[in-house]
Amino acid sequence: GDPRADWAEMEGDLYDEFGNYIGPPLSDEEDDDAEQETEEEEEEDARMDDAEARADQRLAFVEDEEAEAPGNQVVLHEDKKYYASAEEVYGRHVESLVMDEDAQPLEEALIKSATEKQWQVQEREIPKTTVSADFLAGLMSNAELIRNVAIAGHLHHGKTSVMDMFVEQTHSLPSPK
């Protein structure tokens, strides 16, 4: 049958199904040995007790510091400490500065360029096209007719030349002199 029952019979029912000892109390040989202790062992025990007392005094100081830490108390989200402070990480002799994230305005570049760029306006008026401005305005007002185009290609494969041809077909440009 049951392997647990067979095991219990072999062990004489000294252990339960989990392996815990449930038999009669073990012999009292420890009591006999305690009576035979010598004076040297008693002195050693006394020294060990003194050492343990001194260690307990030192630990009591540490435990008093740890007693301030919250155990199962309710701690507000604002009061929780998730990370060590800079002083705890680097020590008291290191100065650490914490800056606000948005201290620098968006208009100011992160890395300032060595030269200042100057822009020039080349055309002040809308260029003349082969189609009327009313036709272009009508195309823009009808969202279904708007098409977005991207021109992609490898280096030196004619992307700019294609754009030049599109502009040449749709705009009346003055001839280069």
C-alpha cells in the first residue's frame, strides 16, 4: 500500500508524514555531562557571558538608531525614501548640486555654436506658377486632394535633380544669367 505507512512502520512511528520527530523524548545525557564540567569550563563560560554582555551593549546602541525607522507604520508617499541621498553615497566632504530640469529656456541651444548663422530672405513674394493661385487655394481647402510625397534615395542618385525638374515644370523661373 501506502509508502508513508510502510516508512512509518520501518521507523517505528517515530516520525510523522512530514518527517518531524514525534517519538519519546531523547535521553538526558546532556544533564549528566553538565554535572561533570570543570572549573576551566566554568571560567570560559563566564568570559563568554561577559563578552556577550559587551556585544549586547554595543548592539543596543545600533538597535536604538534602527528603532526610529518605521516598521508597520503608515508612511505618506511624500515621506518615503526610495534612494540614498548624495551625502550617503559620496560622503559629507563632496559637494553635490541638484538643478531643476527646466532651468534652461527652450530658445537657448544646449550646445552653443561657435559661429552665428545669418539668414537672408531670397523671395519676398509668392513665386509665379503655371497654375493660378485660386486653383492652389482650392486644392488646399479640400483635404482629400492633398498628397504628401517623400523622395528618398542613396547619395548622389538624383533626388535634388528630380525636385529641380518638379519646380521647373510648375514654376516660371527667370533664366539664369
